Amino acid sequence: MRERGRAARLRARSAARSAAGLMAVLLCWSCPVRAAPQDDIAALAPPAPDYAVAGNWAAGPAGPGPAAALPEGAAPVAQAPGVDVFYVHPTTFRSQTAWNQDPADVAASTWTDESAVARQASAFGACCRIWAPRYRAASYKALMDPAHRDAAFALAYSDVERAFDWFLAHVGDGRPFIIAGHSQGAKHIADLLERRIDGTPLQQRMVAAYIVGINLSEGEFGLRYRHVPVCDRPAQTGCALQWNAVEAGANLAPIVAAYEKAFVDRYGDVPGKRPLCINPVTFDRSRPAALSAQARGAVPGEPGFGAMKPLRTGAVAVRCEQGLAVTYPAPGLDVRPMAGGSLHYYDFALFYADIRANAALRASAWLKAHR
């Protein structure tokens, strides 16, 4: 217990030191970087995980694992659900010496499971069987190094795509699925949507794509995604959604400017550069603002080891403004913004019960439409 407490304190200090640099990366997932030395990354990479081995899944072949964790007050787990979710975790490997996470690293996997998988993937348990691959995620070191970042991400994505193929081969023919991810995981889900799902027969099986915590712009739907639309309505299926939570009172201008620059650098100064924001309480583009009384339940506290605290209902107001989810957390939620007011670490926790209910609604709508 003492060692775990010491490890948690070290991680907290590491996170604090890295916050400013990580924030810069979050603002510019799509910014151009120098030519990536992919051979260097591959030579130093840990072995590729074999997804036929149950241990290479945080949740999946051997059961829900950490994704079975629920905060007090959450809706119960679905019994014999008809939908699966493929969830990809965010950056959790804070190494300053390695480019990519080793899925066989027990300590790193434990931190990933308890700080991310349990607190994010479990939100889909009211509708779905949960599958969460372990993968060679890019590390903090890679995120802070533009010369190696793309190569580290490419290696990580190669694992995600192989895991998705294994997932498709084993969930059963024709079963519907949700894809979901946060931060780095959302980047990989966004790429997976583009490369493997958009405009293919798989799109007919996709209930929704929850792409949370990256700079996805409105104009990418039509430019990057030619067939998958934005989720405009709470029960819509076959669509994609995202949000980025920021604290009310934060200066939105530099965040929005960085997101829009990334879009312009890739597509030119054409319409659609504003970041996409779907309100994570209403899930309705025609209702961009939600009062705290509408919020179904937030998980208090910072991501970390141990059980989640009980849900607090009516504790978060949020409105989409300039493409960002401007959020008003109630006192006592123990929310600590990053530099610039970003609530990136709480993109799921602040809206946990709302995500849970919305995923169940979309899953039910898909199943009803395809009976």
C-alpha cells in the first residue's frame, strides 16, 4: 500500500511537470511534424501484442475486467447485450525514456486499467459488451518530441487496427458495435473510422463513434469522412460525435485558434474549421446548452487508483461555445483544470452517467431499427 501511494505521488508530480507540454500536443494533434524516423521507433518497440492472448485485452475475451467497475448510482450492467463497444484508452504511459508502452508492463497496465479503462470504458456497460485492447500506446516522451511523435502514433495505431480486426472476427457476424476513445485513443478511433469504416459495409453495423478529446473539426465531415455524418440527435445511429471540456471563464481564443489552424493546415482555409462540439448532456445539436439539473451524474475526483466515488447528479452545467464544451462543475467535484482551463482529464468523468444513458439509447435505437 505504501509503495502504491508513493507511485501515485510520483505520477502526480510527473503529470504536473508535463501538463504544459501535453496541453500543447492536445491543441495540435494534426499539426505537421518533421519526417518521422519509423525505423528507430520500430527497433526500440516492445513486441507486438498477440490479440488471441486474453492478457492483451483489458476487457474482452476474459470478461469485462476493470471495465466492470461502476460508481455507486450508475445504471446496472446490461444482461446479454446485443451491442459491443471497441474502446481505446488515452495516453497513460508517462515514461520519459521509452517511445511506446509495453502491454506486458504490469505496473503500466494497472495504472491504465484503474485510471482510464475503469473510468471511461465502463460508461458503456449499460448497453454493451466491452472490448478494450492493450496496445503500444505512444508515451509522454513521444508526445513531447515532434520528431518521433508520428512514428510512435503509427506504431500504436497498427496495434489498434489489428485488435479491431480480431474484435470483428470474434464478436459474431453482423453484430452492431460502438467505437470509442479518448485523447490518443480518440485519435486512433478517428483514424480507424476513416480508414476502415467510412463508406464500407461496416458502417451499417456501427451504432456510433464517440471520439472524445481531440481536435476534430466540423468540416472533416464531408472532407475526411465522406459517408459518416455528425450525430445531430441523441438517438441517431451510424454517426460520430465529440467534445472537448474546458472550464467556464477560460480564454477560448487560443484553443480555438490552434484547432482551426490544424484544420487549415490540412484542408486549406475552407468552411468547417470550427471544432465539433456535441453537448455531452443533451447530445442534441439543436440544444447546445444544458443546465446542471439535466446532468445525470458525474464522477468526482481525479483519475487515479482505486474505486470511483459515487455519482453526483445535477452537478455539471455545460454549453457548446465556439466549438468547445464550456463546463461549470459544481463545488466539491475536485476538478483541477490543466493549463489554459482545459478539463481534458475529465472529459468522461464529468458526463459519465450521461454518456452511459446516451450509449444505451443509441444501442436500443439501432437494434429496434434492424429487427
